Amino acid sequence: EGIKITDWSKWEDPFRLTMDAYWKYQAEKEKKLYAIFDAFAQNNGQMNISDPRYLNAIKVFLTAVTPLEYQAYQGYSHVGRQFSGIGARIACQMQSIDELRHVQTQVHAMSHYNKFFNGFQDWSHMHDRVWYLSVPKSFFEDARAAGPFEFLLAISFSFEYVLTNLLFVPFMSGAAYNGDMATVTFGFSSQSDEARHMTLGLEVIKFLLEQHEDNVPIVQQWIDKWFWRGTRLLSVVGMMMDYMLPNKVMSWKEAWEVYFEQAGGALFKDLARYGIRMPKYSEVIEKEKEHISHQAWWIFYNFGHAAGFHTWIPSDEELDWLSAKYPDTFDKYYRPRWEMAKKMEAEGKRFYSSGLPQLCQVCQVPMTFTDMEKPDEITYRQSQYKGERYHTCSDGCRDIFEHGPEKYIQAWLPVHQ
């Protein structure tokens, strides 16, 4: 990987937690968590959710996010064995156990719904087979196929520290607001682990940058790559927040501004003293916050016949909420689409795209997101390698492909290219 380590003793465990203390701490959390799960089941908690449509968001979470927790468990178990320093090895061991716990608690929390509703029982098989789930799957397979230091930066820093709050805090607040106390409880129980993981992420980057100046350009390239890949993955979360929660807490745009632009912006200002700048294309992501959730839901509405959950046209009240949250873009670009879809559906001509969409060679999102400078034009990039042409969804993904094409030409794409 090119990383230079001069002194492993400089690795600091920010929590200084012994394994004995760790077991006791986690056991206490488990007792409280499963008491709430039992109470939720005994009181028929499934009857208290705000609207049956909410269950579709849980199906997406179970099929897209829960398997990633298991991949994280495997990844940390593996990379922990690659380090010479005892501090890094113990940190990876603890996080791998945390991630396995998250898989178990998420499955247990949602298993109650499996008794009453369909679509929950086959989540692991769906993760390996359904076209849109190749987006999260490819993210972690890319990270696990990298070297140990890149894996730590990809998951511990870029995802856990910079981006994970965008998943757990707004969405779990949405679960609470929609009456799903089992899901919100495992979410915030996990978030207490995530706080430790975020601190590990900060220690990882601090350690690498302070070990040798030659590490700086390598770390910057990894930050650019994994920030872009992470934001592509989180487009699904934006869609869930803006469209799939019947009772909405905040918009994706608001969540992005709070958890990245404010918190993440302050972080990168602090890292500037090491020579680290804001991730490449962060200005593109800042513009995408106005568009990405609407475009993602429109994709799934068009391909609803091939999705493992229901899709629908937003109600008039929901359209008004979106107009208020996105005053500069929604009425101009997206309300007309939904008005057209509503008219077609009323005439018995509900629109479906035939077949399945082409996927990006790198992030594997459908190639239907638009240019943020020209939101009515689809972004389409291509690269030539060894006489073959490869398609990517953005400048960010094209850069990643061209930096390591041998890795991405082997990408498993569930949709014919």
C-alpha cells in the first residue's frame, strides 16, 4: 500500500478499554435492549407503526445495511491480524465483535415483523442477488479487497466517522417518529458502539498522518475515493428519509447540512494542518443534496416491478412538504414528474421502465443520475481499457476506475451491460 509506519507504540486507544470491561459494558446494554424487544413483541408493537408503508423502509434497511454489518465483522477480523501493533489489533478485535452484535440485534429487532408481514425472511439471499443491492454489496467488497490500511480508512474513517451519522441518527429518529420502538432502540444501542468506532476512525487517520509525511498523498487519495463511494451508497438513505417515512423528521438536505457540512467541514479544517484538504468532488455532493433523493426514488418508481418493496407516488401533502424543504429545485424539476405519473396512473397507465437499468462499473448505482449543473441531462462517463469500453456514472467513479482498472473490470454486475 505504500504506508510507512515508524513507531507502532504511538497508536493510542482513545477508550483504553480492557476486554473484561468491554464484555461487562456490552452485556449491560444487551439486557436493556432485549427487554425492549420483548416488550415490543408482547404489546403487539407492529400495530403501533404510523403507516404500513413504513415497513418498506425497514425492508430496505434489512437487505441493504444489515449484511454490511456482517461484512464489517469479517473485514475487521481479517485486517486485525495484519497489524504488528497491539493497539490496532485490539481495536479491530473489539470492532469486529461490535459489528457481529449489530447484525444479531438488527435481525432480532426486525424478526417480529416477519411473523406478520412478508418480504422479511429472505434478506441475505436478496443481498446477494437483487440488482440494486449490488450498490452496498460492492462498496464493502471493494473495501475488503483493499489492503488493511485502506480498509481502516475506508470504513473506520470515511464511513464510520464522516458519514455514519447520516444513516443512524436521522433514520433512527424517523423510526421513533413512526412508532417503531424496536428499530429505534437497536439503532441507538448501535450508535453507542458507533461513537467508539468514530473515535477509532479519527485515531486511524491521525496515526497514519503523523507516522510519515509520505503517507499524506496516499491518505488523501483514499479519502477522495471512499468519500465519493460512501455518498453514492447513502443516496438510498436520502430516498428513505424523503419518501419512505410516512412521518418525516427532517429532509436529506437538512441531514447532510448538519452531519457533513457542519460536522465534517470542521473536521477537515482541523486536518488541514497535516496537509489534508476536503474530499475531491465535495462541491458536487453539496449540489447533489438538492436532487439525489428525488432521483433515487424516481428510479425505484420506474423499476418498481423489480424492487423488493412497494413504491408509490407521494401524496399532495408529501409533495408540498418536499416543495418546502427543497424550494429551489423540487417544483422546477421533480413535482412535474410526479404530476405526470399521477395523471398516467389515474388513466390506468402506470409507468414502468422495461428491463433493468445499466449500472455504473464502480459504485453500481443505476446510470440515471443527472449532471448537477444540468439536472435535466443524465451524467454518463466512459473509459477505455485494453480495447474495452467501461461505463461510469460520474467523474468521481471514472477517477476511481482509471486509478485501478484491473480491480473494477472484474466487478460482478447483476444487470447486463
